Amino acid sequence: MLQSGAAQRLILVGGKGGVGKTSSSSAIAVRLADTGLSTLIVSTDPAHSLSDALMQDVSGGSPVGVAGCENLQAMEVETADAVDRFRAAVSGFRAADLGLGGLAEE
């Protein structure tokens, strides 16, 4: 649970397929958690290789504690489902009102 006034850091790992994004981001997350930081790693990759990297199922769409790493939680997001939920949530708004340009219509 994030404490009031606590600083947050967001680290994004990206690149072409097969370059080691999941391996690198998993190593970063484990290292941060090992230093005592409460850490959440989230994968939006349709291949869902984060479960393989962590050797446990994290595909439920909500954070799961990672075995053997006290301060680490992980989750895999179903990207298509998340996009559908976003579209449903903003369907009653005009994109101009949200400051999203054409994003809500695409």
C-alpha cells in the first residue's frame, strides 16, 4: 500500500520483439523489491511471458504477490479488454471535453 506523501517512480521498458524487455524489466523489479521498495511490475504484452519469467501465474489482471520476493507484485494485463473498458468508460464524453483529441474515437 502506498503511503501518503511517498514518492513514486515509474519505469517503462520498451523495444522491439525479442530484445529482452521482459527479462530486463523482471530483473529491475526484483532488484528494487529486494532493496525494500514496494514494487509492481505490469506487462501489457499479448504473449504473456511475465508469468514464465517469474515462474508463476500472474495473468489474472490484478496484482499478485510474487513467491520468494516479499515486496514484489506482478500482473499481466489483457490489453484488448483494457481498451474496451476504457472506451466504455469514456463513451458518454466528447473527446474534446477529455483533452484526448481523437484517442477516444480510435
